[in-house]
Amino acid sequence: MASAFLLDMTRCIGCEACVLACKAGNELPVEMQYIELIERTSGTFPNLVGGFENHRCYHCTDAACVAVCPTGALFKEDGLTRLDRDACSGCGYCVQACPYGVPKMVGGRSSKCDACASNVGAGGSPWCVTTCPAQALQFGDREKILAEAKSRVAALKDRYPKVQVYGETQAGGLGLVLVLPDDPETLDIPADPPLVPVTVDVWKHIVQPVSMGATALAAVGAGVLGVIARRNHLAELKELEEQEKAGVAAGGSESTEEER
């Protein structure tokens, strides 16, 4: 069963309760943050419209970060994008690949939301969802989340003519389904992010196979050199042993002649 978040930006009041709950619940260090509230202003003066971008992981089905991760530290589970920081090599490819600019390098390793995997696995909910005072956040089965998002959009048409569901199809379908009051560009969200960015495609099909091939070749080369070195070493030892035997034999013969 695929899970998903609902993030209703028509209800977000920018209180940052989700930001604080995420940091406290996940015991994040000061320099690490999975959610960021960013103020956005659109329109032309004096007709300006203010709002917030609730910047967090979008949990893409076709996740570019997962595609480029060489160690498997980033992976898909229950429709969400998880991160095992212990397995991260610190290469930074995920940072470059993400079309939403989500992963950050902290302490030499990738950092991003993993949907409170341990908390949800124990029967709880993501920390951000439990503390949202405006009911802007929900979490559950993706089909039900999508249905709820569409229901909210239908009820908001009169108030927000451009209101829309974002995340049903973008990047293969997102694990973060948004209700947006306006076009996504007004919140600095790509309207149609590429399924796999060109840089990722080049990495996945050209750079990574070549580098893996080079690594494998280097390993084979090292193995062959090791075998040759060991064989030469054994040959040297054998030659030394034969020389010692010959020396002992020669010494024995000289002793016998003297005795005579």
C-alpha cells in the first residue's frame, strides 16, 4: 500500500509548528532541518498576494535521488522515499539531481525527510501531521489522500479560481499531494518536473556504468597483480630454499673431505 501526505496550502498559516515538531520528534541537530517555511509574494504592486512555500521532500515515485544514489542509501518504500544516512557515501549526487532541491549535505552525508519511518512503523503518525493546528496536513493511504485533495479543490473553486491538486501525476506521482490556491510557479514549484532530469539520465546510463566498469576493471587488475606478485614471491622463496639446501649440502661435503 502506497502512503502519502496531504499538504493543503490554502490552510497553511505559516505557524512553523510542523517545523518545530519535526526537529524535536526526530531529534535533529541544530544544523539539520527537514521542513522549511519560505514566504512568497506574487503579483504586481499594489495587487500583491502573499503566501508560504512549505518546502519539504515530495517523495517522487520516479525519484531522481534514488536513481543516482550509488550505495542504495536512498530507496523507495510504501510509496515514500527513505534515506539510510549510515549507508550514505557523501557523494552529493542526490543534491544535484533532485528537481525540487530537497536533499542537503549535513555533516558530509545526505539529509532529508524519511516520513518519520520509525514513528509510523510503530503505529504513530509523522510528527508534522500530529501538530498542525490548521489541519493543513494529513497522512494515510495515497488513494484516500488524493480523494480528499480533490474534494477540497472542488469546495474551494469559488474562493480560489486557480485552485488545483498538485502531485497526482508529477514525477510519476508524488507521495506529497498538495492543494495549491494558484499555479505552482507562484510558490516556486516546477509545474511539470522532468521524470528523470537530463543530468540524471547521463549519470545513470553513461557516467555510472563507466565508473562502475572502471572500478570493476581496477579490482580485476588488482587481483591479477596480486596473484602475479604472490606467484613471484613463492618462486623467490623456493629459490632461496634451494640455495640454502645447496649451501648446506656443500658444507657437509667439505666436512667429509677434511675428516678423510
